[in-house]
Amino acid sequence: MTHIVIVMADQLGALALGCYGNPVVKSPEIDRLAAAGVLFEAAYSSSPLCTPARYAFMTGQNVSRCNGFDNAAYLPATMPTFAHYLRLMGYRTCLSGKMHFVGPDQLHGFEDRVTTDIYPADFGWVPDWTRPDERIDLWYHNMSSVKQAGVAAISNQLAYDDEVGNQALRVIYDHARGEDERPLCLVASFIHPHDPYATRQKYWDLYDGVDIPPPAVPRQAHPDPHTARLERAIDLDAVEITDDDIYSARRAYYGNVSYVDEWLGRLRAALDECGMGDDTAILFLADHGDMLGEFGLWYKMTFREWSNRIPLILHHPDAFGPRRVAAPVAQVDVLPTLLDLAAAGGAEKPAPIDPLDGRSLLPLAQGDAAGDPGSCVSEYLAEGTGAPMLMIRRGRFKYICCPTDPEQLFDLESDPDELENLADHPRLDEFRAAAAAHWDAETVRARVIADQQRRRAVHAALRVGRYQPWDFAPRRDASAEYTRSHLDLTKFDITSRYPRPKPFRPRRR
């Protein structure tokens, strides 16, 4: 059976990678994976915000179906994820790193979790759609990440990702030298290159003397309504952003892309070292991208390409060769793809417990586009808006609608920077009908507001008296680690080694 290793980056846009055409960034390991695997050219976040995107990735459901509305959204323990399905198919499942689960269930099908999360597991980050123009300074983005961009020897995020990477390496080594016969599904989920834009000196120096272009599209004098709301949400006008600030932020961001790239190389090297490389399918992706100053915006929360388009690379030489796929796809397609990968390796695939919104990408990876819808959707139901936002990517066109905003239609082939809104295009009626069939926006809005109010009330109650956190605490049993007096030292040294040493058979006296 096939091992599965998923490497996930946070806030890494496709347009910030060499294999997607970026001439500046240094991402040799990701580019090498793409050159030997299947690169999906038009992959999108199912929702351009951390938790919603990850819930869609885990469940195969759009966030309006699984209630993954925002960064404090609650995923019930009864909601099946790909980790549940793969366990039913005989896999050992392990998570190292961020998944931003909210609620007391911090595993959601993973058998092992070897790090805590970097973000809170409670309801403290619930938006309020009844006051959509209000800034919640406690946790909303601001421009400090841009103004303070530069070099750091250590930071909250660097300390976290160092642990994520090293624990993921440990999982690979432990699996290779262990006695568990099941195939491994490992998710290594890094927080970088997510802001703050602070990178180590070695990665900053990679871009010494490199001409890092400024944003292709500057801030607009008359932005569309959603862009104007995001400008307020990130407090864009609280400080003056200089050209030097923009350069430093983009340089540090690219440095942190190179940091994640290095970890991918180390994980692949460990797989090869442990004899697992030829039997492992590797999926590389991100939760969403980063605007990096395009249109004057930073971070995510918008359907613009820099924010919403993500890398998605699938590598498995035994199953398919190098290929670039043009069809639009999204994170909801990951779950059915993983199940088909596992089934191709000999595991029996269970029937879906809940309806799935995604489709398997294996046919596209194998060059078979017959019957593929050639489209995907992305939903946004969090801060920076007060009504449901929907993006439909179909062929060369991207359509965006929201009840409070004028609709937008872009031809991404002739207008990749999304500057010309085709307000009178003959295909608008087709997209309007698709949006109406997808959801009733007013019904969704009422569900979101009711859910926000419920979570805020519960959070207020749980903050009275003794606070019981839901944050995950990794379990360790130090009595079974390394050398202990109750263990057979010779046997333990042999079983903890990979490859196994030659047999040791002393003469008995």
C-alpha cells in the first residue's frame, strides 16, 4: 500500500513559486517536486482564510455545508474527515503542525498529533456580521507585519515550524524503524510564509541583490466595495506604507517560502533515507495565498488571484508522470483524491458518510479530463464582509458575487491582473444561474449570523470563572523513551535503529 505525505504551507500563493512562473523566489525543492509530478495550474482555496480552508481540505465539503465559516468555526467530532476514512482503509494517520481546529476535539480522525497548534482552539475569534464595518483590534490583522518586516533569529512562528519539521522527521524515522505494518499518512503543516514577515538571516541573504518587483497593481483610487472593506479591516490607513516597507515585506515573505521549501527537501530526503520514497505519494499545497501589496492589500480574505489561488502538486511516480493540469480545482477535491490514491494501493474504499462537494483528481492527474466539470467554487463567510461571497472559476473566467456588492467577471487569460470587470459580458447570465443554484445567499447569511451569536454567547460563558482551554497538549511518556532500566538495552538499541543492524548472537555461557 502507498504511504501518503501531505506538506501544507500557510498563506503561500501559487504566484509566489517558481514552478508557477515567479522569476524571483528560490523554491528549488517545490519546483523539483512539480517537475516530476502533477501541477494543477488553477487550484484555489475553497475559502481564502485559514480555518475555513482547512475544514474544506479535511472534509471534502464546502464551508457553507460543514459550517466552517470563519477562524473560530466549530467542526463537530461527528464530521468525517479524510483522516477518519483513511483509518478505515488501514492507514496510520498523524498530524504535525497547524490545522486550526476549534473545539474540544483536536484530532478529528488523526490517530497521533505530535505538536500543539499555533492558534487558539476556542471561540475568541468570532466575527460579527451584524456590525460588518467594526474592527476587532484584539485579533484583526493590522499593518505591523509590513512595517516591522525584516530579519529575526527566532520568532513565535519560527520556533513553531522548527518543531513541526523536526517532529515530522521523527514520525518518518519512527515509522520506518517501528513494527506497525500499516501505511503512513502524515500531514506536516507549517505556519510559514504567513505573516509576520520575519525571516532568518540565511533566507534574507538568499535575496541579497535580487530585484524584487513591487506589486504589479498598485492601490486603486476607487476600489470595489469589498476591497474598500478589507482596507478598513486591515487598518491600511493607520500608517504610511513606503516602498521600502513593501520591499522588505516581500523579501522576508520570499525568504520564508525558501524556509518551507527547505523543509520539503528535508522530509523527502528522510523518506528516501528510510526506503519509503518510492512508495509514497506526496501532496504539496497551501490553505490560501497572500496579496503582498497587490491592489494595496495584504494577507488574504479576498478572491483576487494572489490571495485565493494556491499551489497544488501531486507526486507519485508509480501512478502518473509529469503533467500540468489546466482545469480549475479546489481543496474540497483533496479528500476524494486521497481515498482513490489509497484504493489504488489496494485498500478498500468506504462509501461517503456525508455528501462530498469535491471530485477525485486522479483522472486529471492521469490525463483523463473526460467528464470533469472544469470548474470550482470558493466561498467566503468571515470578517471583511457582512454577507456571503461566492467565487466561481470556470474555464478562463472568474465570477464573484455578493448581495451587498456589484458582481465581477474577469477573463484571466486576457486580463490576469483582474483589472477589467466585464460587467456586460454575455456569459454573466450563465454565472448568475450557477450562483443561484449553488446557494440561497440570504438563507446562508441568516445561518452564519445565528451561528456567530451562539458561539459568542458560549465563549462569554466559558470565560466566567475557571477557564478550561481546548488547546491540544501532545502526549509523551518519558518512561518509554530512550534508555530506561526496565528495558532490554540491547534489544531496544536494535529495534530503535533503521536499517536494522546485522543479528547479534552472542555465545551463551
